[in-house]
Amino acid sequence: MRKGADIYGKLDWPTIFIYMALVILGWFNIYAAVYDETVSQSMWDLSLNSGRQFIFIAASIVIIMGIIIIDMRFYEAFAYVAYGIILFLLILVPIIGKEVGGNKAWLGIGSFGVQPSEFAKFITALAAAKMIGTVGFRMDNLRNQVMLFGLIGLPMFLILLQKDTGTALVFTSFIFVFFREGMSPFLMIVGICAAFIFILTLLIPNQLYLHGGIIITLALLIIFGVKKLKRISILVVGAIIVMGVIESVDYVITDVLKPHQQNRIKALINPDADPLGYGWNVTQSKIAIGSGGFFGKGFLKGTQTKFDFVPEQSTDFIFCTIGEEWGWMGSFVVVVLFMALLLRVIFIAERQKSRFARAYGYGVVSIFFFHFAINIGMTIGLFPVIGIPLPFFSYGGSALWGFTALLFILIKLDAHRGQVLQRL
Amino acid sequence: MNEGRKEILQIIFILTGLVFLVKLFSIQVLDNKYAELADSNAILREVEYPFRGLIYDRNNKLVVYNTPEFDINVIRKDIKDFDSTKFCEVFQMSREELRKKFQEMRARKEYSPYKPTLFIDRLSNAEFARVQDHLDEFPGLYVQARTTRSYTTSALANALGYVSEISKGQLEKDQTRIYKQGDYIGQSGIESFYEEQLRGKRGVKFKLRNVRGIEKGSFKEGDYDTLSVPGKDLITSIDIDLQLYGELLMEGKSGSIVVIEPGTGEILSLVSGPSYDPNLLTGRNYSSNFILISNDTLKPLFTRPLMAQYRPGSIFKIAQAMTALQEGVIKPDTRIRCDRSVIGCHGNHSNEDLRGAIENSCNPYFHGVLRRMLNKGVSEDPYEDTRIGLEEWNKHIRSFGFGGNLGVDLPNEKGGLIPNSAYYDRAYNNRPWKFSNIYSIAIGEGENLVVPIQMANFAAIVANRGFYYKPHLIKSIEDEGPLPQYKEKQFTTIDPAYFDIAVDAMERVVESGTGQYRAKLQDIIVCGKTGTVQNDPLPDHSVFIAFAPKDNPKIAVSVYVEDAGQGARAAASIASLMIEKYLIGQTKRPHIEQYVLNGQFLY
């Protein structure tokens, strides 16, 4: 009993309160999103997404209990085993999985289905943290880098096979972890630049301007800043890579991306070009959020989300309900809650004594950040439409449990940080 | 080695959150566009078009009524799984036509994928019945019921006018903001003049609907809904049987017949020839028919009774006589020699008094009369003297309703012209002019211009012995009576006593003068005056004005037949037939009727 009281005192309650706030707000908004005035079912009605979400929330509490009770050493010790199991499940999915909404991402157990890809996120975060935490592991060692990228790339590849591009892309967020743990920023900067230039190329029809801009930037850097020959050569190589990206945009758009992916990028750049076709989701999503005004239309009073103008309104586009019914005030609260969560998790990660726990903490924050940024970004037209859930808000058992496990394993590790002093 | 990396990540996260909040603020609070779009998404505005007022004749016979027609509107984004083969089959159109329909729809200025846009317009009742059962197979198609005009007869087209979709120019000019793109509006005639009374009030219902267009109840419990109010019915002063008869008589002729009830100013008949069948300008074939009719070289859309400005010819001599008597320059027994050296004349007479001069339409007599009026010797300067005389003359003539709009309840009325000094100054470029330059106005030629309705009104003035009511077509708006301006008596500047002289003279015109052969009736004393207006190189215009009976007149008529020769022929015949038809019900002179019907005077 004493031990139990002990552990509850050491849990990071601020994080838990943020978690509870997000989950409860999410639940209310799922109800609002599916609410139909003419039928007027209760929030608990199991035929509604909100009723089922309540069950998922209840199950999450069980999961949380389990995570807290299990010995903290278990997570590091069994990280690779869990990783192996999840890889196996991911291989199984395309073979025996069932198809829901075009993605073959579900494993059915009776009438009940789970998405292994949702759980792959926190398990991969654990495995990656374990690898980084291994004695002698160096982020600047090429062999270690290859191993680590392999560890991330394997589940990513398997998820891509399920045609779930969105979830696969989530794994790219581990770049933040590697950056924190000492990887050269070169890769991250080039990656961000490449993405930035890619979008810029689409926006600026004449590529000559871009090439000119890059050459001028390069020249300025060499003249005013960088004097060392080695650095100059790195910059030149970087510039050539970026110019290559520019030249390859057309090719990537037309030959590599699938038509629906091409359209999502086109919709981002100009949603008004075809508001009924590929621009539909973004346009309708913006209309729903934008019509909320400052104070919103009020709980259950939204017309856009309720009357199905917004697609997937209880899952990927749940933020539309928040924007429409609670206005900018509501959006502000949600964004601020997420910012608080992210900063709190960084704070927790930084106070860890073990490299494993810290790397895991950064895995947690990276995954949350990616989901938060991409999901809200897409609903307000800042990112292309990538179908990934908004953590704790979007309807869905697997996603909620995956995110809950992700967060509470960190809380569990954090509660025991005093015991691992000697192992740093 | 990893110093500052935590901070870099924190900054990235915080910046992302801030960017979101700013972007959210801009679309939620700063930009109102999205709120409007949301309304157009979820609120369906159903317009309930009002019934346009009906139009009756003076005996309560229905003339204009409404028949339902149906527009098919499309909300582009609601179209799902459109089966074009099926559609072409149901709507009986080719694929080519269907493609054109879609192109036309997209080309409309008001086109929006979120709002109903006109797709197929003006399906008749029968056509709609055929497609009605299939409509729910094509989501995204919405029916808009409204009405089109139908006519019980083919008569009165010019006076009734027509109704069509409001033009862009009209929309821009509309200060009332009542009209919307796609609304119908009266474009001419009564439909245009009484648009405000006829149109009624549109009703609107706001309904909430989901993305599939399924209704989800009324918006705010229907607080913003309004019912449509039908337009007011109009009772015209037209006698539709008389009108039909007049149009029959005008067949193959160009010109006009105007019949007025002198005691009220009510227009009994307003015939414009050539005319058209008003049913052509309704329904789906409106556009193609309109092009045909408006390109017709005989100008059937031109409402001659109000818009055709002619020289009045000899009928003007009556007005000259009245004016001269009022000015005191002649007496009824004043005789003037028929001196044919200054101006031509006709018939066998030499030295008539006023009545005889009117009866024989003596040109030199009225030349002399006008000389006395314009050169009264009030000024030493002969030019100045003429000016003074002309201004006085002008004032009297205008009091007969000439030289300006009468104020008929139809649009586009023309006023004609009665010259004054300022007019001649302009015409002569400020060089001096005197009587000898302008004397042809004495006999209704020269610069004078009148429109047929003014001639009929003039006949009514003589019939009333000196006053008139402004001619009008609408006897009553529902049961409110005519517009107030049509209840005011208008007086001429002439002493009523002088009119008996004119009445006597006009009686003699028909009894024994130029009108005796074709205008005289057995039981009714008709008073009339012929006119033959020069029209080189074509034959003269045939003109006749008349009223009857002599005492307590019931009807005043003007007839103007272009290029038909002497006034005593076509015009006198038609006028007398109209009088007979109205007062007796049918003609006792079939040979005259046959004479008119056989006359073809179109050039």
C-alpha cells in the first residue's frame, strides 16, 4: 500500500491534468460532431461515436493502471521484444487484415478491430530510445546511424505497404529525437529546406527565380560568412541538392505521387481551383472553422460539421467542430493545451537521468507535435491533407490507446527517475 | 555538444502554435467570407414567386392570366452520380444539347457551385409532368415553380406589353433592390407601367439542409420566412371585342386606331398595326420569337398609337378654328376667299365661312386664319409681331394636349411637336423668320407632329366641348379605381361656347362633306374630320377623327392609316365601323367592312 501511495505522489500530475482535459474535450466534440438534432440521441448512446469513445476512454484508464503497475524496468528490457511483435503484426495486416475506408490497417479480433500501426508508434519510440540508450551508441557514428534509421524505417515501410501514408510519415518525426541526441543538424536543416523549397516551387511557377535566389544566397554566405574551404564545399553541395529538388518537383508530382496525393498538394496551393473536387475537404474545413467567429456558434449548434459538409468530422477533421462551435476562443484553448503538453513533455524528458528515458521523452513529444501540427495545419489549409488523427480528440480506440500508452509510459519512467541515477 | 538543441525544439513548437493561432484568428475573426459561405452551404433559400396580377377588360372578361411553368435549377456540388444517358432520355435532349446547357450554366455570371443556378428554364406544365417523376433520380436538381403570362386572345399585344427576365442593365438601375437576377419584370406596355402593382411580393423560406441537400428543418423556427403576396388585378378600360374588331380591320395596314370614352378618358381600344400575338412572347420560345419580332421590318413592337409622330393634316384645322375664335381674329361668319395661288385646295368652293371651310377643308381659309393670328399688329416689327402671335397660338394648341406627353399609363409615350419661337430660332439658325416662312403649320403640315392618341384625345375634347381626362388604360386597380391623375378634369384655354361651332362643322363633314360616303351612319349622328397627310413619294396617310353621337357622345376615335391615300377612304371607314361596333354591336354596312378588309396598304 505504501509503495502504491508513493508512486501516485511521484506521477507528473500537470501532464495528467492536461491529458484529462484533452480527452474530455475530445469526447464532447465527438458528440457534437455526430449529433443529429432530428434524432437527438444521448452522448452515451453506443450507436454513436461518442458512446463508443466513452468505452475507449474507460478502457484507457485500465491501460493506464497497467502501465503504472508494471515494473519500470520492463519497458527498456522488453522494448526489442515488443518491437519484434509489432513488426510481425504489421506484416500480418496486409495478409489477414480487413479493409476499412480504403486502408488495410486493421486486425480483427471477433467484431473488434485494432490498428497495429497506432501501437507501432510508441513501441518504435521505445525501441529507438533503447538503441540510443545503449552504452557506446554515438549519433555521429555512421554504423549506428544506419542501424537507427533501419529501426525506424522498417515499421514505416510496413505501414506504407498498408497504403497508410499519413501514419508512415509520423515516423519521420523521430528526426527531432536524433537532433536532440546529437545528430548533425545538417540532415534536419536540409530536410526542412527541401520541403520548404518543394512547396515554394509549386507556388512560384518560374523556377529561374528560385535558382537565382539560391545562387545569390550561396554567394552572400561565401562572401560575408563562411571562409573555410570545407564548409564552402558543403554549402555548394547543399545548394546543388536543393536545386536538384527544384528540378525534380515536376517529376515527383506527376510520376511518383499517386493522383489523390497530387491533388492534396494542389488543394493546399489553390483550394479554390476545384472547390468541389480535390479542394472540397480543405474548403469545407476552412468554411466550418472560419464560420465559428470569435465565440463560436455554441455547443451542438454547428451546421457545417453536423450536416456532413466536413468529411470525417469525428476523426481526422474533429478540429472543425471545435472551430465552428467554440470559435477562436475554443481553438485558442485547444492549441494552448497542446503547447502546454509539448513543453511539459520536453521539461520531463530533460529531467531524466537515463539517456533511454530522455530519448523516449523526445520520441513522445515528436510524435505528438507531428500529429498536432499536421492535423490542425491541414484543417486550416496550411498543410496538405494527410489523414492522421488529432491526439485525444479524434474518434478511435486504437489511436486513443496508442497515445495514452505513449504518454503514460513516459509518466511511469519519470516517476522512477530517482532510481536510475547510477545508470547514467 | 548538444547545447541549445532543447531550446531550438521549444522555439519550433511555440512558433507552430503561434502560427496556428494567427491563422485561426484571420479566418475566424477577421475574414467574414467563411461565415457567409457556411450559410450558403447549410441554408437553402426557397423562393416562392407571387402570382402576377391578372388583367381584365372593361366588361370583366379575362385578358391576361398566369400559367405555371417550371425552372430546373442545379446546385453543382449536390450533383452525384449523374446519369447523362438517363437524363437525356427523360428530358428529351441530345448529349450535345446537354453539354451546351452545362456550359451555359457555368458561363452565367452568378454561377456558384454552392448556389442554385438556372439550368433548364421555363418548362411548361405538360413538359414538367413528363419529367416530374424522374427528378429524384438526379440529386442536385431543384424545381423552381413560377408562372408565365398567358393570353385569352391574340389582341392588345402592344398595350399589354410582355414580361421577361430582368436584364443586367435593369438590375443595375434598380434602386429598390427588390429584383434579383433571374426575376421576371414587365418590359413594356401595361406590364411595365403597372409593374409595381402587378408584381406582388416574393415569399422566402429558409431551410436548413445537410450536405446531401436533405432538409433538416426550418431555419430559426421560420422566423425569417415570409409568405408571397399576389399582385393586384387590373381592370382595363379596353373593350376586348372592340379591340379584336379593330385589329381585324387593321390587318394588312400600318397605323393605329385609338378609341376613347370622352366622358372619362378611358381608352376603349388601342390598335397598333401591324401587331403580334402576345402568346409568342411567353414561355420557352420567348428568346427566339423575340428576335424574330424585333427584327421584323414592319416593327410590330413599335406602339404606333403612342410612339408614331405624324403630321396631323387637316384635322388640325379644327384646333386652328377654335384658337382663332378664342383670340378673336375671326368670327364664325368670317369669310375668306379660297385663293389657291398661295396654297393648294380641293373641291368646288370659293368664299366660305368657318363652318363651310371646315366642311370643305379649305386650305387658303386656314392660311388666312393663321396669318391673322400671327400678325395681329401688336408690334411695329413684323418679325416680333409673328413671334408674339406664335407664342399665343402655341399656348392654345398645347392646351389641347398637343406638343407634349399626355401622361398615358403606358411607357415610352411620345409628345409630338408644336413649334414655338425658340424652335424656329434654332431651325433658322437665329436668322429672322416670319409668317411666310412657317405658314404650312396652318393646315397641320409643316413642323407640327402629333401622335394618334393625341388626335383621339382631341376628338374627345371637341365631344366634351372643351375638356378632357387624360387617356388611360387602367380603369381600376383591384377596386381602388384608376390612378389619381386620371380623375382630374383638364381644361383647354378655349371658351366652351366656341366648341359648338366645331361640333356643327364636324357634323357637316360627315353629313355632306368629305366624310359623307364612308363615315355616315343611319341612326347615329357622327361628327368627324378627314385628314390627308402628304407623304411623298408614297401615297398620302389617311387620317380621320370622329366622335358620336353628336349629343352626349359615348365614343371618340382617331384612325391613322399610313400610305392609304385620302382620309375619307380607309381611315373614315375604319372609324365609322368602330363607332358602329361599339354603339350598335355590329355593322349594317358590310360593303364598307369588306372595303376595309380588302385594303392592303403595306409598303
